[in-house]
Amino acid sequence: MRDNSQSIKVSKWLSKHLESLDAESEIIDLNLQRLPLYDGDDSSPASEILAKLESAEGFVFVSPEWNGTMSHGLLNMLMFVDDELAHKPVMLAGVSSGRGGHYPLMQMRNMVYKNSRFVVSPENLLVQGAIDTMNNYEFKEAYEHPVEKRADYALKILIEYAKALATVRSGGMVDSANFPSGV
Ligand SMILES: Cc1cc2nc3c(=O)[nH]c(=O)nc-3n(C[C@H](O)[C@H](O)[C@H](O)COP(=O)(O)O)c2cc1C
């Protein structure tokens, strides 16, 4: 939610890495694509973003830890969602300049999944010491940095979940009409 954040650097780095794994990716930068606070009624301000979410087969949520909390911009965006993410996998990435990042990981796992029905991959990513990691380290193909090794693995697992969950969505059992609220 601010210019030159470390989180957008993490997003760009992961997006590049996804391309090296032959997966197309697109970043939705909620700092640039600002949404109004969701009012429970009008989803039209998010229509462009929702169309992108609908066309995607999997997601990476990248969130900084601010005040011990996940990105309020991401939470607000997820309030606009209907079933664009339903039965699609999400890889979580928590970002902290210090030793934090766990809170957004736990919160993203618990928040909003009920109605949107996304499926969280157990293989998440924690980028701590983000200023140093994102600015002073040159990532190499040999995956020498532990964060790079971890990102590579978590993204590969995300891709496997995307393939597997596509069969769930096409299998004819999903019934969002009768069970729209996840209860
Ligand atoms: C308003 C604000 C609150 C923050 N609160 C926390 C925090 O609770 N825990 C933490 O580990 N880092 C905190 N940070 C530092 C972030 O970890 C750091 O800015 C990091 O780069 C991720 O945020 P960014 O994507 O905005 O750069 C905070 C930063 C800001 C601007």
C-alpha cells in the first residue's frame, strides 16, 4: 500500500520466477489499482481486477506485515470477490523488514476463504530481512539464497496444485449455487 515497497519487489521477483517455470503471471498491484472500501453492495470498482482473477488458475498473495497485520488492501480486495478464486490454489508470501511476516501468513490463511473458497497451499514463503534480501542480494541460478530455494519449491508446488484443482473445477461436483456461503 505504498510506493517502493519491498512487497512489490517480492511480487516482481516471484512473477519472474514463475515465468522461468513456464507459468504465465500478472501482478495486481493494489497500491496502483486502489479500490474504495467495500460497501457490501457495489462490486463495479473492482470489475477489472475480478476479470483477471477469474481468468487465473492460481494465485500468490504477497503481503507485508504492518502493525502485526496482513495487507488491509488485500483484505479489502478479497471482500469484492464472488467465486473468481473458488477451488483455485493460493500460495502465501509474508514480507517483513525484520523478523516478522508470520502474522500475515496466519491471517491470510484464515481470512475470507469461507465465501471465496480458495485453497491455500501448505507451502508458503516467508521473506524476512526483506530490505537486505530484496536489494542487496543478487539471486543466482544456483539458488544459493535459502529464500530463493524456498520460493522455487513453493511455486513449483503451487503449479502442481493448479493442475490438480483444475480437475476439481471441471469434475461436475462444484455447487456454488446451493452452497454460496461456505457453510
Ligand atoms: C506502517 C508500518 C507498520 C509496520 N509494522 C510492522 C510489523 O508489525 N511487523 C514487522 O515485522 N514489520 C513491520 N513494518 C515493517 C515492514 O516489515 C517493512 O516495511 C517491509 O519492508 C514490508 O513492508 P513494505 O512492503 O511496505 O515495504 C511496518 C512498516 C510500516 C510502514
